[in-house]
Amino acid sequence: TVHATTSHLGPAATMPAPYRALLQRCAQPQLISDVAAELGWPLARLWALVDDMADLGLVMVCPRAAWPGARPTKSTTTFAKIVIAGGCGTGKTTLITSLADQMHYGELSIAPTSDDAAESLSADSLCGEVELGRINLANDLVLFLVAAPNHCMRHAIYDELAGNAIGAVVLVDLRRPKDSFDAIDYFESRGIPFVVAISEFDEANTHPIETIRKALRLGEEVPVL
């Protein structure tokens, strides 16, 4: 069976049409053969699409017995997702690659917005690379670490990636703390629990945790590491 990991499909989301079609069809667990029949797609094409979307953390594939209401089996696997965010150059890729057992990469197409006409014309603002690291914590427990460029946060597509995340890690470079403000604001506004991790660079000055907390306008409930 295949099941979408997020149900958010806002009108501004501009992921490829086949991705959206599969997410809409699989809001509830569905047999892959049934999905292929309903959409009129060859099974080989559908399996390739499902593999790509599973790598991005957008869908999960597991035996029918893994879904709620079915009898548990030893093959049941639990999946969880943590978003890694922060400004450019704060170490998102380094963190994920250092922890992951497997790495996957995908490209997202993003529609231009009218909020920032200048940036909308930039090629960088029209695409983004998603980095997905898979950590096999146990035979029946898998953790995904997912990261995308900061500019993706202004688009509904980021909500797709962050959907159903159990939490987030916001990386901060103390030489450029403002670069991570967007990430902090994003998770605060959506009620997603997060921690702030300071990326230590040789040329960066060190500061007491409370000084950092005040500079980033963090509440006492947010851990600073």
C-alpha cells in the first residue's frame, strides 16, 4: 500500500502534476494496483514515481498490515521526519550527510511570486534541491532528515515537505544570525517544535547561551544547543 505523508495541497503548491495527483489519490492508504488502475498509469511508471516520492518523504510504502485498524505484524515499520533548516551555509547538508545511512536528492519547481518581483525573476528562486537523509534507527523504525533552501519557505511547497514532521532543527551561524530568522519564524508560526543548534566555525565568536537566546528572540521553551 502507498499513503501520502501530508494532506496539505494548497493552491500555490507547484510540485509536478503527477506528484499532486498521487498525493490527492493517496490521502488514505491505497493498493498501488488500485491507484494505477484509477489513474490509468502503467504499474512500472507508478512504481518509479512512488520510489521518487518516498525518497522525498512525501509518501510511505509498506504492507497493508502496517496501517491503523489492521492486525500488527513483525514487519510493521514506523516512519518519522525531522526538518533541518537555517540560513545558507549554516551546515544543513553537512549535518544530514554525517548522520544519514542513505542520501537522496530531488529537484522542486517553484512558481514565481508577486511578493518579490526581483527575486521571482532569479533562476535560484524558481527551483530548489531537497536533501533527504534516511536513518535506520531499528528494523522497524526509520527517521528521515529533510532540508530545502530557505527561499522555499515562502512557498506552499515547503509546507508539503514539513508536513507531519515531529520537529525541526534550526542551524544558526553566529556570524550571520539573521539568516536563520525566517526558519525560526516559520516553525513558531506553525507550532512545530524545534531546537536551535549553533554551527561552530573557527572564525566565529562564542557567546553565552542566554545572549544567543535574546538575540534570536527565543522563548525559554526552545532548547539552544
